[in-house]
Amino acid sequence: MLARTLGYGLNGVNGFEVKVEVYLSGGMMAMEVVGLPDASVKESRDRVRAAIQNSGYSMPVGRLTVNLAPADTKKEGPAFDLPIALGILMASRQLDMLDLSHVLTLGELSLDGSLQPVRGALPMVISASEHGVTDVILPEGNAREVSCIQGIRVHPAKNLNMVVNHLKSREPIPAQEQRSYDDFLETAQIAVDMSQVKGQTGARRALEVAAAGGHNMLMIGVPGSGKTMLARCLPGILPPMTFEEALETTRIHSIAGRMQPGSGLMVLRPFCAPHHSASVASLIGGGSNARPGEVSLAHNGVLFLDELPEFSRPALEALRQPLEDGIVSVTRVQNQAQYQASFMFIASMNPCPCGYYGSKTKKCRCSAHEIRRYLDRVSGPLLDRIDIQIEVDAVPVQEINQAAPAESSAQVRERVSKARKLQQERYRQEGIHCNAQLDARLSKKYCELDAASTQLLHLAVERMGMSMRAYGRVLKVARTLADLRGSEKIESPDVAEAIQYRSLDGKYWR
């Protein structure tokens, strides 16, 4: 007896259709899974057998062959447990032979027959809906994650028995109520508000400029000066994600298995802060199955590297390509995947190994050679890709106690959003959405300077020894400063402030 069910696999950020065929023939009791399964899929034999028996059904006597088609594409993960179990029940006549060609079933089976959430549910359901699937049966833990997908009925199930009774029309599983994007936005709360930051007027300004133009930023300062706190404020002042951005972000996190059971669509911009011991594979992505790394998990959000020089040189140099292209290609022997990686890059570091070079309160213990070797861990090409560089000084105790209430993230976000809207309108026909994405051609078109501004910038280039890439970065930041003023014209004060954000090149790396 031959039975067919429908499953879905993952290739990068996209799902692909997998036809699950179960054939029951005579012979000794055995079960074999073919169709290029990985170890987790092969292990489904034991999970499915126990789940079927503990759910009150019986494993058929005979030889079971499970084929996952197409046979030339690698299948991974336990999401095929449920369609395999249903195929076995149909092939053994414990469940009527049903046409499930338009019903996607996915879920990991526990030994007692309960359904566990799986990674990648959102991209699989999106792909299934695009290919005519009308109904989805999946674990309850994945239901909120896919509740925003329109045009498809989602039936969340607790266990195998619920699924079987639903297919037999004994106890139909009610479809998950579809939620709008606004529903998710209403419950979102930012982690750190700008009002919690005491003092740091200059750093707050630089952070606002970075957010307004999507610029990368480096903060240098003594330990305890508030660099990490400032970085954590950044997602809260960025414009809210659009529905399309939320889908992109959630897909990547779902594929990586970072979604908590019962969590819904991600509406807050992600903030990823890997430890400085992170490997190249964990940052960029990799592993035998080409999983997304931190740069992809930070897509549409912020990638924060604290203690920048402590990261390995290969890891830092690997960031150069995604910083330029916004895409990461992960190639392995078994498969190749391409992940989006358009993020704001924020880094922080101490000025020296002990952290107190230039401090007004503590004496630095480092030699000139140690300081140079420490700073040289950050390469020039990487520095050139950072638009804004600032020093963050420790806030005096008196200023902390006497400081007036600072602006909230909502107030700053309002100005940032206005500047971003100007940029979106300006670049509507250019395929970009913020100033940081301007290339040389577009910078020449949209960053015109008057004579006084041109002279000022040329003088700064000569005295500070800027590279051509740094020159372009200054232009883009100046464009953002003009946008924050609501002006289409870049003026000399904009250029002067933008130059200040490149001054650390000469102080620390010259």
C-alpha cells in the first residue's frame, strides 16, 4: 500500500516542497528512510514508531520504505516526523487514504505522541502558501509565529491523536485566528530607553545621526563610560520595521532556531551582541548545513561587537563583505545558502589594553608598543567601513546627580523617522532606502557641496590623510545631518560635524 503526504524542507531562507511517500510491503518488520536524509531525519524511525504506539495505534507488520522526494536534495530536521507518521497510518489502513496534496503537515514527535515546535516553520509556511497549499497542521508552539500569513488556514495541534481526529473529521482543530501586524506592534516594548542614559550629550547626538542615516559607528572610551548602554538604545530609536522587514527578520530567526515556543512575529529590530570569542562561522554563518550567523540574525537591526580588538582578525575581516553587500553566501559541500545581512554595525573598544589611556581619573599602565599592537588589531579597511567614530568619556558623578531628565527614545525616534522618510522619498527610484547605502555615483548626484563646504572637506582630507572611502563616508554623514535639519542642501556646519566623526583616525591610528 502506497500513501502520500506533504512536507517542506529548508534551503537558505526559503522552503521547498517534499513529497513524503510511504510504501508498505511484505517481509520482515523494518523501516527505511531514503531521499538524502540527514541524521535527525533518519532518527525519525524510532521517534515515529514510539509515538504511533503510545498514541494507541500499531506499527504495521511488514517492510516500510519512506521516500522523501526530490531525492537529490538534502533533508534535515525533525519536521518530517508528522507527515511520515500520517503516511504510515494511511498505508496500514488505520487512517483512510486521504488527498493531502494541499495540506502541509510538519512537526517533531515526542515518544508519547505530543508535537514539539520545529525551526523554520515560518519560511516553510510562506513557501507552501505561495504554491497553493490551503491548510497547515503544525505544533501549537509554532502557531503564533505563522499567524500573520494571509490566505492559509493554520491548525495548531498538541499531539498525533489530535491530528488524526482532525483528518477523520471527528474533532476538527479550529483554525488559528489570523493576527494583523498592528496587533504585534501593540505588545512590543523596547529593552533600553534613551531616557536612562545620563549625560553623554555628544554620544547621544552621534547615535541619533547614525540611526537617521543607517551609518556604522565605533565608540572608544574607558571602561564604564556607557558604551554598551548607548548601543542597546539604538534599536529603540530606529524607525519601526515594516511588515515585509518583520517577515524577513522572523524567517531568519526561525531558520536559526532562535524563536521561542509560542512567540509571534518579530516587530522589534534585532540586537545581536556576540561574545568576542565568536568564530568566523558563528558570525558569518556555516556549519555542515549552512546555518545563518550573527550578521544574518542582525538583518534589519543592529550588530554590536563589544571589545572590538578582542575579536579574532579572521572574524573581523570576514565582516567586510557583508558590510558592503548586505548579503552573505555560505557554501558547503552539501549545500549552498544565501542569507540577507543588511544591518547597522556598532562597535565599542577601550583605547588601550588596560582601558585607561587618556583617562582623567586613572593612570594608564600600558606601554606605547602595547597600545599600538592593541589598536592595530582593527584593520584600516574595516575602519574605512565605519562612518562615525566618537570618544565616549566617563560621566562625572556630579553630572549624573544633577542631570535633567533626558529625551526618551520615542522623541528621538520621531526625528529619526522624519529623516528616514526624506531619504526613502529621495531614493525611491534608486533601489536604496538610506544614506549609508549611497555608492560613489549616487553620492555625486545627491551630496552636492557648495564652494565653502568643498574647500573645508578638501582641507580636512589633506590634513587628516583620509582615504577616498573615508571621503565618501564624510559626504554621506553630512547628507544625513542635512536631512535631520529637514534641508535638501548640505551646508558647511554639516560638513564640519561629519569631519569630526572621522577625527579618531588621526588620533589613534596614525
